[in-house]
Amino acid sequence: MKLVIVSGLSGSGKSIALGTLEDCGYYCIDNLPVVLLEDFINHVMLKDRATYHKTAIGIDARNRSEKLQDFPADLEFIRQKGIDCQVIYMEAEESTLLKRYSETRRRHPLSTEDRPLREALNIEREILRPLAGTADIVIDTSFTQYHQLREMVKNRLGETDTSSMSIQFLSFGYKYGIPLDADFVFDARSLPNPYWAAELRSLNGKDAQVMEFLQNQVTVMDFLHDIRYFIGRWAPHFAADNRSYLTIAVGCTGGQHRSVFLVEALSKNLPGISAHVIVRHRELR
């Protein structure tokens, strides 16, 4: 079993780190009180190893400082249970943290009307000192951008190959409305329509007769080729940008023939792209 504890200064990127680990298949818990850590290990993780075999827990200065003083002992307890536990501590320069808070207008969890932000940051460093001293990985995010931080977290934990983008191919009918969640929409209404062949009207784009009809149309195959080229050209850029999902919609008039055929064809041949493929035909029942 693997447990990653993420801690550090507020504004240093803990939420980004936890989100990255969640994308890598970790069960993530943000701001677990340290007093509950031992119970969580005994009564949750060790009771359901399948669900919690990879877990990440965020612990921050909202815990009482006296509880964090005992964290080294908690860490030893975890490792004695046979759990591979690593601690990531995230920090940044004071000037960077002040700038981030001024840009987001968020309130620091330790700041009050009588305690300015700079003082709250200094108090936070002291509260987290026992935890920082146990860190296996320390990440300074002062000059790190969002995507760089995600890659850094994955690389440090050896999770670089655990996740890939999911591509959803969606067929739809324009007369029922354009799908609002689509990243790219391709309009197939100008292509030859099997609907006008009486023997094909009651079928759909997954039926052999309709597939044969459309495969014999030069314009349909050209259209398919161009979409496939577009996806092959640009999908890797979305994956490199750490996108988890990409939805590509193909529409025809009723969403029964042309769009269904094209989506089926696209989903079966994506040369050079490593992605989890999802196929959905919105108008087929």
C-alpha cells in the first residue's frame, strides 16, 4: 500500500499536488485532522486495501499545533504497519505567497482582523516545522507554473505513466441541439445521406449496409481522413497540457447514420495517440 502525505504553506500549491495525485489514481483526502490519522490507517486503509491501496492525504496548519508536534511518531506508526509512506512538503518564498494571496483575494487560514498576512505566514511556518522535518520530498514552487508543478509531483513519485487522456467520440443530431460539452464539433450534414435510401432509412451507422454505403462515398472517406488528421495533429497537444478529457462531436441531421458511422470509424483507428477512448451515440436508443 502507498500513502502520500501532502503538506506545506498555504498558497504553495498543495491543492494542485492533491489534484495531480487524484488524476494518477490516488484516493485523496484534503485536510484530515492529524488526530484521526491513526484511526484512518487502522479502520479504513487496512480494512479496505483494494480501495485505498494508493492514498494521498493533505495535512495543513489548520490542525492544532500541539497535534502536529506528534506527527513524527504518527509517521513511524504508519511505516510499522507496512505502508509505503512518503511526505511531500511544499513551500515558496514569502514574496511569492504574498503576491499569490493579493491576486486571488483569498484569506489565509491563520489570518485575522488583528493578524496581517505576513505574520500569519510566519506562524504557519512554525506550526508546520515538525512536519517539514519529516519530508521525503521538498518542493519550492516560488517560480513554478501550474503544469510544471504537476509534472514535478508525478516525476518525484514515479507516476509519470499512470494516467492518460480520455477521448470521447460523440455522435449527435443537429435537430436535437449541439452538445454543449464538446471541445470540437464537426458537421457531417453535407455528406451523402443514407436516409434517402428507403432500404437504409430504418438502420443506423453501425449496420453493415449503411457502413458499406458510406464507405463507397469518396466525400465521406475524405471527411473521415481530414478529421482523423486533425485529431492526430492536435490531441497530443491537449494531452501535453494535462487535459484529462477531450470530447469530439460529429453531427448529422438526425444523429442516426452519418455521424454514427464516422464516430465508430474514428474510435477504431487513432494512430500515434495513447488515450482511453469512449464512444457515445446520443440519439441512438
